[in-house]
Amino acid sequence: MSVSRRALLATAAGAAALVPAAEASAAPATRTGRPAAATLRTLTAAADYAVAKVRAVAPRVTGFPVGTRFEKWTYSRGGDWVGGFWPGTLWMAYLYSGDDSFRARAVESARNLAPRQSDTSTHDLGFLFYPSWVTAWRLTGDDEWRTGAIRAADSLIRRYNPRGEFIRAWGALTDTANAGRVIMDTMMNLDLLAFASRQTGDGRYLDIAAAHARTARRVFPRPDGSTPHVFDFDPDTGAPLGPATVQGYDASSCWSRGQAWGIYGFTTMYRRTGDTGFRDTARALADYAIAALTPDHVPVWDYRAPQQPYDVKDASAGAIMACGLLDLHAATGRSGYREAALRILTALAETCLTANSARAEAVVARCTRNRPAEDGVEISLPYADYYFLEGVLRVLRPADVDRAIDLSQPA
């Protein structure tokens, strides 16, 4: 008798739900706030595995990984929106290992993004240039990287709509389609603008970032802390039109990766501005997402999809969320956020790595790129690898991660 994939997923999720409550809620940290020894061993082993995997695969990487097909990376020459994550992963591997070969490969890969500095057709310049060029400048001091990142910030602010006070997500500046479309992902691109303001002394960049974040704070969170993927505005008047989605189940659902972008992005904006409203928004989003996690601590792709909690997972949402929660713990002092982050990272390390596959080229499996389009379901994604390593190193090597991406808190 054949068994449908949906039935198998339901059976697996049902089995996970049978984990004893005491076991499922066991905190991976001591009362001092330090990770328990078992958690440290798990995360150290995961970091060792990740760096060994990247070392083995790097010599045959021929472009910017965008996702896997049959466990092998597929590539974009120009980087698509994910081009910053491969050099970012190499930088994280360098921080953990001290191996200069990772540094050399990170530099080589990041330089291939140089043509994108002047790309005004996308909001994703933060994803492209922060983990690659900003990190390169912070770790090498070479002004080439600082100058290029500022040029990218100049391109990004051209997408700002002052009538609605938002940064347009998609489409060329001359394209009227999607001209009023804002997506939660953009919260993660704002730190490039904060960087540009710090480096140039020109407050215009941070002013635009803060204005966009205030708009997102006003229109995205629902009363329960959940969020839609998209919110539309009239581009000519700036008037709000309402929520929508592209990668979530529908306009009333809660796409888990978008929720994770929001947790991390709003916390970052609090760190860069000191505006406690951004911190409080991050808390509302985090509280919702933590409560929505299933006992296995790996997010489903959409917290409100009809088949949840038995639907496919998105480990990338978990990795991003864990980083945001560690940041939020530092911003609030609330230990529950750190404990939840440690549970997620431990779950990813124990159930989502590619360690049982000899052919896999990525580190993290069980990711979902775009479920409604049936595009990239249960594959590996470059941002999952990057944020997983970032999250693990935030626990094991926080000073090194701070050196790479600047985790400073408001005065």
C-alpha cells in the first residue's frame, strides 16, 4: 500500500507531539543563563560539522548558491537576492576556525558582487552587502569594502517612497507594478542604511531606515503578534491598502520566515536607534512565534496554514529566529528569549543537519523556499547555513560575531 507524502508528514508530526511535556520543555541553559554543558557540546559539534562541510565543498562552488537540487547546490552568477550569504558563511567559518583559506574565498566571492552596488531594482541590497562587504570591512579594515557598501546603501535609498514612508520591495524604479508593495523581509535590509549613516555621518540613511521601520511597525503586526508577508500601499498617495502575501498561505496567515525576519529586523533597528517601540514590536512577534512552535522546536513554513502543525518545516526560519531571539535577549535581559533560541539551535543541530548524507553540499536541510509555488520544498538554502552558523557562533564565540557584524546595544 502506498502512503502519501502528506500522511507521512502528519504521522511524523504526530509522533513529535507525543514527546513527554517534561522532555519537550527541558531548558538547555543553567539558572545562571549559561548554556548547559550538553547544549554546548551539541552546538560545538554542529559548528565543527558545518565548518568541515564548508571546507570540503568550497573548492567546487562555482557561483552564488541559491538552493539545492538533489542535495547539490544550484547557482546564480549575479547573486539573485541571496548572494551575500555564501561569502557570509565563509566569513563565519573563518571566525570559527582561523583558517585563512576561508578568508581568501570570502574575499573572492564578495568581490563578485561588486556590480550589484548600483542595482536600484531591488530592496535586497542589505542581504547582498551586509554579510559580505560590511563584514569584510569589519574584519579586514580594507576601505574598498566600506566604500562599496555605502554605494549599495545609496542605491537602496532611491527606492524610498516619502509619501508612504516605505522602501519599495520589488520592481525597477520605472515599473508601476508592485510600486506600493512592502514586505517584511525589508526589515533585514535596513542595517545597511544604519551602517552608511555611522560611516558617513549623514543621518539621511538612518532616517529612511527608521521611517520604513515605523511604517512596518504600524501596519504589519496584528493584535496577537502575528504578521502577514506583504502590505500594499497606494504608491501615489501613500495611503495604506491592506495586507497580502506571496510566500505565506494567504493574507491572514503568518509565514514563519517572514515572522523571523521581523523579530531580527525590529531588534536590529532598536539597537541602531534606541527606539523602544521597535524593541517592543520585536517582543510581540517573538512571543507569538515561540508560542506557535511545535514540540520539536523547528518552525512549520506558515504558523497559520491549514495543515499546521503537520505541514512541512522551514529550518531557515528557525535559524533566523534563533539569531533574532539571542539579539532580543541582549536587548531586554529576558532569559526566556535566549532559552528559546538555544532550544531552536539545538533542535536544528539534532534534526536538520545533512550529516547523514554523503552527497549533501549544504549544512542545513529541511528548508522551504516558497511553499505556495511548490518551489524548493524540503531542500537546503544558503541563508539557512549562514544564519545557523551565525546563531551557533553567537553562543560559542559572541565576541567574534560582534567583530563581524556589530552587536552593540543602545547606550
